[in-house]
Amino acid sequence: MVKIMKIRSIFENFIPYEWEISSQEVAKMANIPVEKVLRLDTNTSPFVPKKWLNKIAEMLPNLQVNQYPDTRYTELLDKICKYANVKEDCVVITNGADEGIDIVSKTFIDYGDKVIISVPTYSMLKISSQLAGAKVIEVPRKKPSFEDDVENIIQVCNREKANVIFLCNPNNPTGNFTEIERIKSIVEETDSWVIVDEAYYEYCGKSTVNLISKYPNIVIIRTLSKAFSLAGARVGYLLANEETVKKLNLVRPPNSLTVISIKLGSIALSDIQQMREWVKEIIKEREGCYNILNSIKKIEAYPSETNFILFRVKGVDANVVHKKLFSKGICVRNLSDVKGLENCLRVTIGTREQNERFLHELNYIIEKDAKSR
């Protein structure tokens, strides 16, 4: 007898997050050693924080992994407050930015609520909203800049009485930044919760953090995954007004970070200079890659204030380009099926050597296509 068990009806037309395949799988499919696989598809840092790992290695024998962590994450909380220049009552520590998105969704979204998302953007914002039972209203970004269409967002929000607005600033996957005053007008002219994902904040140095003391309806999401090279450690945090934080803490799990992640995050936040050196190097490489990409015929690269570049392939199928890069073990993000990003790919900025390898192969693919025509 085959039993058919019920699951939520939302999954009938649900589009899940597209997980990246492992480097081992890439190596097998490309028939190359795994160490030759180049991951430029996940927007992570190319720098391994060896100095920080060596520090924590010395501490490991004395870390109390047999006990649950301090539920306030006190050591890490102090470091975040100093770094973000906020009071401890304005911080919620999370297991990466994705748990931050999940906490926000669980706190502010009731089944049937309307949620506005400025698109194209990070897909987890929509997915988390849908899982909470929201009706998602997508507001297209302006072309060709991909700036948030602030006037339209405000108009749609007030007409539809949306309870939550999700923004990503700088935006993934387009790389652009919407100025703070523009975000401020959304906060002031709507009665909605305005959630700003600032995962790439360090690469542009501009933030809405100064708004949280005045406006209780804004929440900022940040992470140590990108600029701090700690994607595998899963450390993130929310910044908001004290009263808003009280609401968010009703949902926050008590022990979602490990004692090792807490310690590693604290070490990283004690060495801001190292992070800034990495960011400086990435920005330098990003500008170089941007100029080279735009010098390649049939490629249009978009300006970026992040650690990645979105580019459009013209006259060549981006799916074919993506596949050919993959066959060489070079992974970039294929966004061709995303509305507004037709025939676009996104590349994470790596080290000079990694970037040169990618650019060489991309140029070869484009030139070979041109000669075959």
C-alpha cells in the first residue's frame, strides 16, 4: 500500500533555491582534478583566513563544545556592537544572513500578507516570504541602472497595503547601490517593515544603519560570509531599533551558532584591518575585471559596488558560454532565465590569478564563436 501524505499546498508551484553543486561534482563532470575547479559562482572571498584559523586552533582544546553556547553570544555581540557602532539592544545575532531573513519573515509576515520585493534580486527573499505564506508582489528595477524604483515601490505598497518590503543594497545579482536618501523615503512614506539586506556592505562602505535609531520600521541584515571570508562559519546579524529587536528575539533560536563559530567571528571582528585589506584587493581586481570585460566584443559588464560583476553576452547564447566555462572547471552563475537578466552571467571576483584564468577562457570562447560564424 502506497501512502500519500499531505504537505503544504504552497509547494505545488514553488520554485526552490537553486543550490550550487559541489566542487567534487564539478571536477567529475569536467574530468579535472578538484583542485583545478574555480568557484566564481558563490560570491565568497578567495582569501582563506589562516591567521584567524591558527588562533582558534590553539583555543580548540579548551572550547566547551560539550556545553551549549551562551544564548546572548556575549563575546560576539560586543564585537558586533563596536564594529557597527550600535548598542547591544539593537543587535540580533544569526546563523548567517539567511537565518536573519528567516527570522524577519517569521516575525513580520502572517499568512496572506502582501510582501514587496524589488527584482531582480537575491532569490531567498522571495522564497522565505512564500514559505511564510505571503503573497509576493514584485516591483521591477529601473533599466538600465537596476536602481530600486522607489516611487513605484511606495505607490504599490500604499495601494496594496503591503506589510513588508525587501530591498538588497548593494543588490545581488546586479551589483548596484541605491542611495540612502532614496531608501529613507521608502521608510518614511510607507507603514511597512523595510528590510534591507546589506550582505555586501563592506564593498561599498555605505549603510542605512544610521536610520535605525529614528525609524522603528527598518531592519538591516548583514553577514560575515563575504568580506570577512567566513561563509563556512555561518555568522550574521540583524540591526534594528531596540523595540524592533525585542520582536525579533521572540523568534530567534537560542543556540543556532556553534561555540566555534562564535569564537571565530569574534576573532575576525577583532582584526578589521585584515578584512579591509582583502576588500581593497577585491575592489582593485573588480575594477580591472570590469574594464577588461567591457573590452571584449559581445560582452557588456555592469558597474558593481560588490565583490562580483554581472555581465550580458550579446550575439552568443549565455547558456553555451556558461557550459563551455564549466567544461574547463570554471563556475560562474547563470542568470539567463531570470526576468530582466536575459543572457546574463555573474562572476565572483577572485585573486589576480583566478581572474586572469576566467578572463582568458571567456575571451577565447567569445573569439572562437566569432570565427565560427
